[in-house]
Amino acid sequence: MALETAAEAAHMTNDLWAAIQPETIWQGRTGRGVRVAVVDSGIDTEHPDLKGKVKESVEAVAEDGRIDFRPSTSGDQAGHGTACAGIIASVAPDVELYSVKVLGPKASGSGDMFLVGLDYAIKQKFEIINLSLGTTKRDFFAPLHDLLDRAYQSGCIVVSAANNLPYPSYPSIFSSSIVSVVKRSGGDPFNFGYRYGQVIELVAPGVEVTTTWPGGGHRQVTGNSFACPYVVGIIARIKEAHPGLTPFQVKTILYTMGQRNREKAAAAAAQAQAQSAEASKPQA
């Protein structure tokens, strides 16, 4: 009886996943109409690869003890935000990008700027928020947690890059309310991994990635920051196909896709091993 129950449960799971297929989820989609906020160092809106894709640019300005957002014409002196925007556009070329500038020329900024930038993006109800930045300061644990809960409840999908150094950063460790990403080598963004049960769940390309850079050029970059926007681009394509999906539903789809990728890799490895063993047999 127990074996039958387990078999029925496995069959039910397979039936649930059967509806999640590339042709119904992302193939043929370009992210058209999906609004994505890039909370970062700004975006070079004149870059040939990004021209016309950035619908609005604002930046945080501290004045008289408060932080306000104003239209931004200062571009991107650090390059970080432009690099992230280029990766998103390479996966979802018709996505609508919105630049929320909170970092300065050296891609550095205050925790308060980070908080108000995320708060602004949530209040604007952007469907997806790219956070290729974070903080290790415990003082920001509670306010960031509260903001991400609000984002989740509002239907905003927040994608956060893990720290490049081997210790936790916020908000990437809040895996219950966001999508957290770490880098790996390899170029196909759709061949990502999903590490269910780990703090940082998704593994996507982020090593020697060629992307846009301020001034109209391109640069090779490496880091978890650049794995994050690949996942954002994939989610934009999913949201174009199914605009009403909740953050929980999107994470379920990503998990299913990641599981399928792992199964395909395991099958390919087994086949290669079998072929190698066959080839090494002595000839009669």
C-alpha cells in the first residue's frame, strides 16, 4: 500500500509539472510589456544595445535630512547597472527597463539609499526588481525583511544576487520571499540549476559574461551580480506569457525548470559514460 501511495504521489507530481513546458512558458517570448526595475548605479540610456529600452531613469538624492527621487540624467559612472541591464535585454530584448540609481561612481552607496531605492521600486509596482547589490550590515536585516515581505505581498518578484565573498549578505539570504542567485560558468542562461533547500537557490551564468558598458562598448564581467539579471530576463519572458503569476508560482516554475535541467544533465552524463565503456571494450 505504501509503495502504491508513493507511486501515485510521484505520478501526480509529474502530471503537475507536465504543463510547464518551454513552448508554453518562455519560447517565442521577448519580455514585451514587462516592467523591470534595475536598482543599481544607473544605466547608460544612450548605449546602442539599450537605446529605447530604458523607459525612465531616477536617482536618489539626499537633501535636508531626507532622500528623494528625481529624474536622472547622470547616466552610469560605475558601469555596474549598465552591465546588468544589458544582460537582461540579451535574454528579454523587448522588456521595459526602469533605472533606479542608488549607487555612486565606484558602485558604492549607503544602506539607507539601498532601502529607499527598493521601497521606491515596490511602490511603483514594478513586476520584477533586479537587485545585484546587498549589504552585510545586521542593522538592515529587519527593514529589508519588511520591505521584501511587502514586495512579495504586492506581487513584485525580487531577484537578488548572493555575496561574492563567503559570508551572508542581505537580502539574498531571504529565500522565502525572493529569488536568490549565485554564479557559475557556462553560457546558456536557460540551463540554470535550482538548489532546493539551500539559502541561495538558483545557479546561473556569471563567469566572463560579455555585456554592455557605458560609452557604447562591451566588457567581460564576472560575479554573482551578473548571474542575477539572467534570471530576471527569464522571469520577464515567463511573465509576458502569464502576466498574472504570483512570486510563489514563478519560483515553482523556476524550480521545475531547474529540476529538468538537472535530469537532462544526469541523463547526458550516463549516456556518455555508457558510450565510453562500450568503446573501451576489447574487440572480438
